Amino acid sequence: MATQEIYYIPEGSKWPIVGTLSLFVTFLGGAMMFNSVDAGKYILIVGLALLTYMFAGWFADVISESIAGKYSKQVDVSFRMGMGWFILSEVMFFAAFFGALYYARMFSIPWLSGEGQGGHNGTHEFLWSSFQASWPMNVMPDPSKYTQYNDVVPAFGVPAVNTALLLASGVTVTFAHWALKKANRTALSAWLFATVALGFIFVYFQAGEYAHAMHELDLTINGGIYGSTFYLLTGFHGFHVTMGAVMLSVILFRSLKGHFTNKDHFAFEAVAWYWHFVDVVWLGLFIFVYWI
Amino acid sequence: MSTLAHDDHHDHKPTGFKRWFFSTNHKDIGTLYLIFALTMFFVGGAMAMIIRAELFQPGLQFVDPQFYNSMVTVHALIMIFGAVMPAGVGLANWMIPLMIGAPDMALPRMNNMSFWILPFAFALLLSTLFMDGGAPAGGWTMYPPLVLQTGDAFPFLIFAVHFLGISSIMGAINIIATVFNMRAPGMTLMQMPLFVWTWVITSFLLIASLPVLAGGVTMLLTDKYFGTSFFDAAGGGDPVLFQHIFWFFGHPEVYILALPAFGIVSQIIPAFARKPLFGYASMVYATASIAILSFFVWAHHMFTVGLPIKGELFFMYATMLIAVPTGVKVFNWIATMWKGSMTFETPMLFSVAFVILFTIGGFSGLMLGITPVDFQYHDTYFVVAHFHYVLLTGAIFALMAAAYYWLPKWTGNMYDERLGKIHFWLSLISSNVLFFPQHFLGLAGMPRRIPDYNIQFADFNMISSIGGFAYGITQLLFVYIVIKCAMGGKRARARSWEGAKGLEWEVPSPAPFHTFETPPKLTKKVLEGLY
């Protein structure tokens, strides 16, 4: 609750409207691409470039205003709440895909193989009576429509290593935070660098794993409900890790420039929260997508 | 001007392009939201007129069935995402900072982006009207596999939904941060006006439900273009999965539209009954209960898809439970009016009509919530009648009440009370002529989303269409009243209504560009008047 006497209201800014335009151009280009319009991909690239410009410019403004000491404690709290609730919305986005995974395993596959009563097993009876439930489901109810795969990525291979990498990065980012709080700049940069490195190594391993799955195991996004949930869940997660690693890089760059004080470093904390969020999502992936 | 209002002599305000496009002012952004919502109300309304014209008589008269289905689909998307939600956010923008004694929203720049996304998102959506294959015609619920047959419009539909979701999530985050971080010192949560409470709870619903919709429509996109099989049984998925995902969003969405309306009438009824709101605390808890329960009732939209019997029973009982907190609210509104010194200015007329007509919509909702009965009602005009009672004579009546109630605060002028009353009575009569017969049509078995119908439904459809046209024309009167009020009229006092309470009435009318640049001192008298 407010305690100070004078409130802070930011100046008008062009960034919200630039951001809106950039998203509009991005969506427009994307939609045109899906409709096989040649210009679509160029429009998409322009949109993404604008989007990058908006993020850089908007954050640069906020950073310089923050360094100029314009922000009050109250603004800081608003930023914290904003980031926290943004992360919750991200959690709910992933929840939809986890929900699809559970639904497929608990309901749709058993029903397709004839379990249950009340009409929802009619598909089995009338369409694909030879279909048997299994997970990973590598024999499709209608094999002509989807790509058969040889095998799936085992949990205790690269995914287990990746789990270790991400968990370790959660530790290193915490060490970096402790170092920042003790104003130990060298340790801060070193631990942050380690976190960024772990993040990008994770993405590198994940990309290698994708190549292996697609080329050697024939496991593609077209591989039925397993391929769908596998690629969408790990894909969106991988995208979030990449974004998180880029954000951490910015924080590393800023700390090398001497930004942040041991008391005032919300940008660092926001990125750390985000990083822990992608970490936790990964644990869910490791357990439910790869392991059980 | 009261002691609480601060001086406004350093009232620097940008002008022209910068004022509206770079705005960080909650009042300007609120105004933009409200004007946008009203505009979209007429765009969506025009589509409703086409629908009612086509249904005026049996047979195909004016439009081909594909276009008719497009109208049904886009009308719904516009009214939900373009009219009712932006109107609610516009009111939140304007009123929440004034009600809690804050200088502005917590994150004013993000606030600007939340608004400006809307016209661009609707540009994406409305551009589909001119595309190969026409606008989306599979219904606003976007069920696969039907929606996957959409032509070039398909990716535009999906991205418009994503875009609108981004806007709403940012708006919701902003409202939560504002309410929890920007209240005037000394204002506890249980002293907040009920409109603020309903909006903060609505914001939680938005943050928790819209990303799920975003995920669902993303799956539609990948099913169509990338070969996934989320909603295709041939690959182990299930079209019904989409319905689960959609309604996990869709049911909270219903309360996203309704809760701010509850908040509005909870402000207005005490003002014109000249009594404090009956059962303030129970109102807060009832609102929260409705919000929580709304996440556990989604499958009542899907009773006929072949759910296991245990699922049908669970969702039926959970749905019945929502009637309890809703009943608490209706009871409290009536108890607030009990023995009050009532006067019936236009905001109060709309609010009282809201209580009665929303309750009718609630009762038909209870009927639909009973599984075995829903097997008959599902996808009939009974459903159409039900949700239009809840949304038009419910949400939109409350929004109209809010507009009349706060217009003096926004413009500094009183609106024309005589015209306001005419607008109310014409709206009340025409909307009931429009929607009440649809109950009978539904019970007799007329399906929704069909441009033609059996001859036995002709009379009620004609009555309904006449009501529809009358309602549509009546709303033009509202625009005239608003413009007339903005241009001039009897000067409004700071406290524009005799019985109105709350901090928003402590600042002058019209509210100056900046208010509460220093936190207001909350005296005991002010605090007692808050709710």
C-alpha cells in the first residue's frame, strides 16, 4: 500500500504503440504465410524486427529512468506484481498443453481402444476396431494419416543430463543473486555467465535431441498425439528457455556495465524468477513427457 | 470542490496525436476503451440486425447460409471481445483509480498498449470478411473439425484471438497491481468499493483462463498447418478435447463479462436507494466463490458430447452450486432496496432491470445446467435466449447503467434525464420482445445457428425480429444522449447524485486530467461512505 507522499506517473511513450504495431505486423505476416502468400515471410521478418526494436527501446527507457532515480518503491512493487502475474499466465499457457497430454493418456487413447461405456467408445467399434492403447502410442488408430515412429527419446539419456543442467543453472543464478546482495561483482558476473552458458548448452542439447528424434527415430510432429504433445510441450519450453537465456545475457551484460546495486536490482530478480519458472516447467516435462 | 481533491494548476496535458497514442493517463485510455466498445457494439449490432432480418421469415431471404454463419460467429466474437470486455476495462480504467484514491493505473504504459491492441486485433478479425472462403463461420466456440474448414480467414482468426488475449492479460495484470499497490493509505481491502472488488476478481479469472484459450487455439493452428493430431481421433487425439480446453476458458469468461456488471449495480443500487449496500462482506465472498466455482463447471457446456456419467453428474452438481453465491447477491441487492428512499433515475432503472432480467437468465441457466434436461435444450434457441438475457439484459444493461451513472463525472454535465428514461423503457421492452419468445422457440426445438427454419417457428421469430430491430434503433438514441451530454447540459456537481458515495465523487466534475497526485487523506466520514 502507498506510503510515500508523491506518486510517480511515467511520461507518455511511443513504445506501447510501436509494440502494438510490431505484434500486428508479425501476426499479419504469419497469417499470410499460412495462406501461402509470398510476401508473408518478409512481413513477418519486419514484424519480428520491430518487436525486437520495441523490446530494446522500451527496456532502455525504463533502465535509464530507473538509473536516473525516477522510480519510487511503489513503482518497484508494481513491477514485481506485473512480473509475478505474467509468470502465472505463462503457467496457465503450459497447463493447456499438459492438460492435452493427460487427456490423451487418461481418456482419448483408452476410449479409442474400446474402454468405457456411454457412446464414447463408438469410434473403436465402428472405425478402428484393431486399435490397442499404448503409451508411447506408436501405432495410430488410422496409420495412413500419421507418421509411424521407431522409438521415442528415452528419459535417462540427454533429457536427464538436461535436467541436471537446468537444475544446476537454478543454483548458479541463486549464487549470482547472493553475490549481488553481498556486492561481490566478480562472483556475480561469473555465476551469471555460468547460468547463461548452462542455458544455451541446454538449448544446444535439445536441438541435437530433436535432430536425433526426427532423423533416426522418425519421431516428428506428425507422429500422432505423442508427437504432437512431445513437440509442442518441449518446443514451447525450449523457446522459453531460449528467451530466458537471452534475458539472462542482457542481465549479464548489464551487470558487467555496473548496473544493479545490492539493494536495487529488480530486473535481475525478474529474470531469475522467469528462469526458475522454465526450470519448474522442465521438471514437469521430464517427469510426464519423457519419464512416466 | 472538496478538501480531498487536490489542486490541479500544474495540470500539464499533452495534446493531439501524443495525447491519444502515447497516453499514460487512465482517464484518456478509459475514454478510448469506452468509445471503442460503443463502436464495436454497433458493428456487432449491425451483424445481429442481419441475423434477425434473415430470420424474420422462414426461407432464405437476404444472405447465403455461409455468410449467415459468419455473421453469427463474428457477432459473438465482437460483442464479447470487442464490446462488453473493453467497456468493462474502460470503466475499470476510469473508475478504479478514482475509487481507491490512486493517481493512475499502476503500469500506465502497458495500459496504453492494452488498449491499442484492440483496434489492430479487430482489424485482423474483420479483414476476414473480405477473404476467400469468407469470415470464420464455425461459431465463436471454434470447435474442430468444423473450424478447420475455415478458408483464408483461419490463421487471422487464431492470431486475432491471441492478440486479444495479450491485451486482456496485460489489462488484468494492471488492474491487480493497481488495486493491491496503489490504494490510498489507510484503505483496507474490505473498504474497497464493490466495483473494485469485482474487477480484481475478474482480473484473476482473465489471467488464469485466457492463456488456456491461447494454448487451445495454438493447437488448432498446429493441427491445421503442422500435422499435429490434438483434435483428430485418427492420431489418438479427440475433438472433444478442444471443447474441454475451450470451456475451461469459456466458463470463467462468462463471469469475466458478468462480474464487473455485478460490481456496477452494487455501486448504483445503494446510491439510489440511499442506503449502504446490504451485506458488503457477503458480496465480496459471493463474488470470490462464483469466480472459484467457475473453474469447475466447464463441462456443463458439453453434456451432450458423450461424457462419462460421473462427469455429467459432477458438472451438474458443481453448476447448481453457483446458484448459491449468485442467490446471495440477488438477495443483497433486493435487501439494499428494502425500505430505501428510492428514486428511479436512468442508472437505477437499468440496475433494477438488471437484477430482474439477469435473474431470469440465471434461472434459465439453472434449467440448462440440469443434465437430463439439457439433452433437450442443447444447441436450441433456449440457449440463445438464456445467454442473451445474461449478457444483453444483464451485462449490457449494467454497462448502460454505469455510463449514465458516471457520465456526469466524465463530462461535467448531466445527461438528458427524459431521453435517458425513454432509452431505458424502449430498451427494456424491445429486448424482452426480442429474447423472451426465443425461450419458446428453443423449447419447441428450433436449433441455433441455422438461417432457415420450419414454418411452425415463424410467428415467434417475426416477433423476435421486430424486437431486435427496435432494440437496435433504440441504441442510436443512446449515442445521441452521450454526445448531447458531452457537448453540454446542466452542470454536474462533484457529487452528481444525492446518494452517491465513494472517493470518485470527491473530485470535481468533470474529473481533472490528473487526480490524487498526492494520496488523499481518508477521514472517517469518507471511509464510511466508501461502500
